Amino acid sequence: MKILVCISQVPDTSTKIVLKDNNTAINKQGVTYVINPYDEWYALIRALELKESGIATDVHLITVGKADTEPVIRKALALGGDEAIRIDADSNDPYETANYIAEYAKSVGYDLVLCGKESIDYNNGAVGAMLAELLDTDYIGFASNIQIEGNIATVKREIEGGEETNTCNLPLVIACQKGVAEARIPNMRGIMAARTRPLKVITPAAVNAVTDILSYELPPAKAGIKLISPDDMDELVELLHTEAKVI
């Protein structure tokens, strides 16, 4: 069984975002980028577990990005991926991204495609479902447990108020979240080997994006905190009546 894992590059959550060009672009200078946690900790690690258990034979990694994304895909290689593919395009449009990945996936023929439930930068959560449609396969989102037996996948997913269990034939696209696997740290041997592993660079298919980002807006600054003496309960009660907001 061949597995394809979708890897996206996102800003580290501790990075300070600075906008430029009249708030129409993000200034990438000084921004630290990492693998999207949902892709790394859950989708990739579960794929590696399936290979280690003998269920999968190959785990391929794919990302859409320019040359500056290569450190991220190589870190995924260091964790244990067999082959890395970079589609040489810069896209923030989920439909465009899904098309790029689908065109390559069709040419290889994967039994299972895994991705994170969303990326932590734009939080669209749309690529997985679009990818399944383009590949003409079933799709299961918000997966918290994945088991494969033969040609059947049994997938548990979170729903409002509970948990749902699905069984589905392969090929299949699954979007993963917490619970699917436990995070790992690449070892030094894997890191060193990944530096020299070949990286396949693919020219993107001709696709027209369906969305454009017009502008960005930073969240409002947090309001100041008022400290009240524990001996002054009258002031606390007064502020709760006059200034406190119910959220």
C-alpha cells in the first residue's frame, strides 16, 4: 500500500507577524516556518506507523511551495518518509493547491492520502475534501483513529456531542487531528540522511485559483489588566458591574 502525506509550511505560532504593502502581504523576513502540526504530528506519524506495522510499503511526502519550503519537507523526510515531492508553486488558494496535488497523485496511484484537518495559518480545512473530490475517492475528516485491514479503513472521527465510526474502501483521503498518533522527534541519523536525500521538484499543472487574498488584518491588541487588592472587594464588585463583559 502506498501512502501520500500532504505537508504544508506554516509560521511558527511564536513568530510575530508583520504586514507589508498596505496590508496585502506578510513580511517573511524574520519569520520562522515549521511543518503544519496537524500534518506532522498526526498525518505523517500515522503513515509511518502503518509502514512500521507492515501495512504500508511506501510513505511519500508532498508539499506545494517554492525553494524556501525545502527545509520543512526535509524535516518530514528526517522523521522517516521514503520520498519527497515539491510542487514548484506559491499558492494560498485551497482549490489551486488541491489540484496541484491531485494531478501528481493521479500519476502515481496512492491507496491512502493523509493530511492534517487544517493548516494553522489560514485554517481553511478545505484541501483534503477538495483533493478527495478531484481524485474521485471518499473523504473522512476530523479523524482521531485510523485502522487499516486489507482494503478496508476503519476511522473514528469527532462529531458534535460524540464520536462516529466509519468503514470505507481504499483508496481514500483522510484529514487527521489529535488522537491519530503521538508526535515524534527526528533523530540525528535521520536529520543527517535527509540533508542529502533527493527531492523531486514538479512543475505545477495549469490551474486557475478561485480565491484571492485582498488584505490582512492583525488582531486587536489585548486590553490592559487592572490589578485589585484582595482587601478591596468593593472596588472589585464595582468594576464587575461597570466594566466587566460577558463573553
